[in-house]
Amino acid sequence: MTERILEKEGVVVRHSLLERVEHWTVALSGLVLLLTGLFELPIARRYFITELPGFGWSGDYITSLKIHYAASTVFIAAGVFHLVYHGLLRHDGMMPRKGDIRASVEVIRSFFGKGEEPPFDKYLPEQRFAYAGMAFIVALLILSGLVKTWKNLFDPQLSPPLVMTATWVHNGAFILFILAFAAHLGALILKPNRPLVRSIFTGSVRLDYARKRHPLWVQRLETKRPEGTPGAKEQDGRVPENT
Amino acid sequence: MSESPKISRRGFLKMAGGAALAAGAGLPRIAEAGEPRGFATLIDISRCDGCPVCERPLCVSACRDLYLSRVPEPVRPIPKLFPRGKIEDWSDRKHVSDRLTPYNRIYVQKASVSENGETRELFIPRRCMHCDHPACATLCPFSANQKYGNGAVVIDPDLCFGGAKCRDLCPWAIPQRQSGIGIYLHILPTLAGNGVLFKCDLCYERITKNERPGCVDACPRDVMTFGSRQDIFSEAERRAAETGAFIYGKTENGGTSTLYLSPVPFDRLNESIQKGPGRPHLDPVKPRMAETETLGKALLLSPLAGAAAAWLGVAVTASGKDGKTGGD
């Protein structure tokens, strides 16, 4: 499914089914990883989590590790799929661009009533910035996790400095992952972003919303249309953005 | 004998082996990669008399001389653990030597076994087994506990938060906690951590200087033999074959660096010894880490699976219209 305007339905297709499956696979496995990662700390029994219905297993480190491994398998496969698939197809719409940091500051200020939002393409500048940040955190988690797993399975006597580095990179990235996850959810609470939420479930956003907030994106999509179709004429004279 | 902080050639080759996995070479069996190396100890309990004329067995005294003063004095009052309030304070019971404590990292168990109508007393020095695949070390969330190339499993007291995960994971519950000391006091003393865990470190500093562990040196009856893993295992097999003795520690928890040799079966010893906190059993032990092997191997192969699926996806997409799906 390609991104496109469905005039009759009054929506713009923003996420393909594949992209939504990728997102939810990473999100749900990431959530399981976050939880089982926490349960690898000695907290479940101390804080009575083991006494919550359905959480009796949380105090058993080996059970938590097995679930952590299973979720990691899904998470890593999905992450590598995302990287290779979209990399080979040169899908670079979410890659940060020059000026994204300054633009992100302006956009965030506008959320709090200071200044006006600039017209957006498909993605907001801070979305691209956040994407790169999350990708970096995930890369750290995956690489350090692979070293730790190799050590657990095959070589407990692996070089202690290497093990120590992998452990603390994993722990540090884990904290960053929790913060990034919270920021990601927090962004959805902001009113201007709420119309975007439906897309990650249904694949589309409202056309009137897209025209108002993402005019550069709509313009790009409309200029792809054959001449004379409704909506294309009014965009005449605009330069399409190449993404 | 000393530890190199750098990645050894062998370690590098193992990492290269990991890279070979990505090329589809397949995962090695645990027995083939990361074979246990370093030192081992043979404890022949037929030779131990428990040092009947001494205040304490000499191996215990030697260990205490080396390590008792290394435990810092805890802060007073020791912060109460939230929400359970439980702390473990041995600082006013440093003299205890009939079980494992933070101040007493080896002790001698006594067993009375009936044989041919006679009761025979046997004495068993107990301390950390220095397992080949120690879950206590591999799963320490801060890598405060690590397995070194010389075979020693060592807790770094400067990094330990005292959560006692290692004790929970140890089949013999060897590590012992002293609350009120350690790094947790400087972070969230009531909310996270609870002291430092202590256990035998195989006299790590001594063995890196080509010396034997203190307990081994102190024994006047040569109960303990310390040497290269290969030599110790051969010697244990030789003595067992010669005398019909039984071996404990060779397969327990997936293998350890401490082999016990007993003239009577270990299940009979186990029935006789006093067991409980700080007093480990002699049961057979299955390695729980082995339960995670299949899923762990799947994890290591998952990058390959993801990449293969992506290539397949690209091929399918390329055979379609334009391949553009938005790039999210």
C-alpha cells in the first residue's frame, strides 16, 4: 500500500500495513523487553510484584531471561528487517535533515503557544530527530545484548572488560530507552499531534488535518496525480519536496 | 596466570566465530566454544579431620586472616530496606565460623555416616564451587560478579549493590550479604540495593601471583589440591578409580572448578549434614541456565532472520509497482 490521498474517504494513507506491522512488532516486543529487563533486577519480590495476579513468574530470573530472549529475537529480527528493507529501498523520509534540531525547538515552542508551526512535510522535524535517537539507542541495546547473550551461552570467561562494557552500555541504553519510550507516548498527549495517532492503527490520517498541518506532504502527493484531477490545480506553482 | 584486561587472541577468535555465524556457519555447541579454563581444586574429604584440636579448622582461620578485615564497617544505623525493612547485619557476629557469612567464606561441615555397623565422621570444607557456567556471575545486572580466565568467580565489592540476585541464582546459596556498606548507600539506600555480597574469590590476588589459595596452603593434611583444571580433573579420576571414591562437582550445575572426593556416596552425606542458610547442601544440581540455551541461540540468529526477510520483502516489492511505501 503506497501513501496516497483518498479524496472520497477524506483521508491520506500515511502508513502501509507492513509499516504498521513493523511498528507494533517493535513496540510490543520492546515493551516485553522493558518489563523483563526490569525483572532481571532484584525488584519483583522486594516490591511485591510477584504477588500481583499473573506476575508470579516475575521473581524467577531464569523465566524472565527466557521471555527476554524470546522477545529479543522478535525485536532484533524486526529491527534488522526495518534497517535492511527500508535501507535497500532508500526510504529516507525519516532520516534527520540539516536544520531539524532548530526546527524541532520551534515546533516544541509552538506546542506551548509560543510562535506558529511551520508547514510540515510528512514528518515533523522532531519526529525525524527522535527517530534517529531511538535508532541509536536500539542499536546500542542490540549490540550490547548480543555480546551478553554470547557470553551467557558460550563463554562465561569472556574478557571481563568487554563484559563490563557490554553490561553498562546495555544498562545505560535501557534507561535511555525508557525515557525515549516515555517521550514518544508523551508526544501523543499533545493536542496538535493527536490526529496522527489513528494512522498507526488504521494507516491513514484525516485529509483536512493533513492539508492544514502537512501541506508540503499533500502537495507532493497531489503533484504525482495526473493533471486535471481535483486538488492538483490549487497546488500549482509550489515546488514539490523530494523525499 | 595473570588476567589480561585486553581481548585475548582466543577471545578475538571466538568473536570472529560469532561473526561467522552471520555467514550461516551455525552455532557451536556449548562444549565446543568457551571451554572452561584456569584452575581447579580437589577436596578429598577422606583426608579431612576437621582440625579437632584447633579453635577453628585451619583452612577457615587462614581465610578469616586474609578476608575478615576486608569487610568495611557498616554505617549506623543501617538504612531500612523499603518496603520490607529487611537488612542482614553480621558485623556483630564476626566470630561465627560454623556457616558461611560475609566474614566467614569457608567453613567445615560435619557428617556422621553409618558404615558396616560403625559410625564414621566425615568433614567437608565448603565454599564457592566456582562454577563453569555461573548464573550468579553471568546474570549479575551490573557485572559486579564475573568469571575470570583463571577459573575464579569474583564479586567486586565496589560495584555490588547487594540485591542478592547471585545468592538467589546460586544452587547452593553461597554468597552472603552484609547490609550498610557499598555503593548503594550513595544512590538510593532505602529503595535499591541492600549492601554487598561476599563469598570465596579463590584468593584471586594470590593465584595471580602464582600462590595457592590460603585455605589450600593452611591445610596440614593436604585435603585440598590446587592446580590446573586438567591436572586436577585427571587426579580426581585417578583417585576415584583407585579407591572407589565418589565425585561431586564435576557435573553439578553444568560443571564446576571444585571437585569433592568422598569415600561414601554424596546422597548419604547430604542426609547427614546440617543444611540451611549459609550451610549448603550436597544435592545433585541441574544447570538452570541450560533452560535458556535454545532461546538464546534463536536470539543470536535473529539478525540473520531479519535480514533474510528484508531481502525477500525487497524482492517482492521490486516485483510490484514502484516500491515506495513511505519510509517510516
